[in-house]
Amino acid sequence: MSPSHPKRLAVRFVFTMAIVLVVGGVVLAKKPVPPPPLPPVRYEIRLFHLYPSSTIAIPMHPNQMNNSGQVVGYCGCRAFLYDPVLDDHDEAIGQAIDLNEIVDPETIPDGWNICSATGINNRGDIVGSLAGVGGRRGYVIDMSADPQPQLHTIPDGGLGTGSYARRINNNGDVL
């Protein structure tokens, strides 16, 4: 066999493939490799509550979860944060935290209550609404403030209609 013979076969093979693709409309290709199997479930199902000593069933309404597994929502007219890092995981049911108890009380306006938490970003900043004298007002809680988380109210623009905060992105922009 001459050394040029394998080259001619390769050229003919490519030419033949081109003819089959153009003339026959048949695509000759290997089947795609199936994706790898899904990994086992990464999350466990956790139940949590806000009032551990209560015998009354009060429905909790989770609103959003960030990439760290922190969940915010409301129960009655109390906003909560569930943080899997703070949960001891020894109990069958985890403990949510009332935001009114961890935020610096000097930053909550007199006569107002943190009643709902509607959004949390990956930094842990929380948004929601206060209820109190004159209706509702939106807020942002800076959870990284030292020594306690700080609440910042969102002004109503002077219209007396209240303000709302539904979501916060990782840049701190509030919707």
C-alpha cells in the first residue's frame, strides 16, 4: 500500500458523506449522549414555626427564598425570617425568627409593626411592609448592620397613600 492511499480514502469518505447529506437529506451523526443522572436531592424538607409555645395553628405564608435557603414571609401580622444556619436541626420543627425582635427598635417608627416580609436578596437584605398609624409603609432591613439589623422606611412621596416594597435584587434595588 502506498502512503497516499489512506488520504484518498479519507477524501472519498468526506465526499461521500457530503453527497449523502445533500442528496439523501439524511444526517449521519451519532446519537447525542444522554445527560448524566440527576444528583440526589440537595435540600431537606423542614417545617418551621414562629410561635413554638402556641397550641393554635396560625398559618405561615412564606414569600421568597434566597440562594442560602433563608426564607421570609409573614404569620398573622408578624414578619419572619427562617435561616437554616441558625436552625439547630435537632428538633423536628425549625424555629423562624420574628423580625420585630431582631431589628434595632430605634429604627422602627412608634406605633408601627413589621407585618410582612416579601423579599430577600442573596446578601440577606429584606423588604416588606410595616402596618401602623396611617396604613402601610414599605421598608428595607439591612441585616449586615452592626450591632443589630437596621430598618429603613420607604417614604410615600408626600401623597399619604403609603409605600410598598415587594422585591430586592442583589444590587439593593427595591421594587
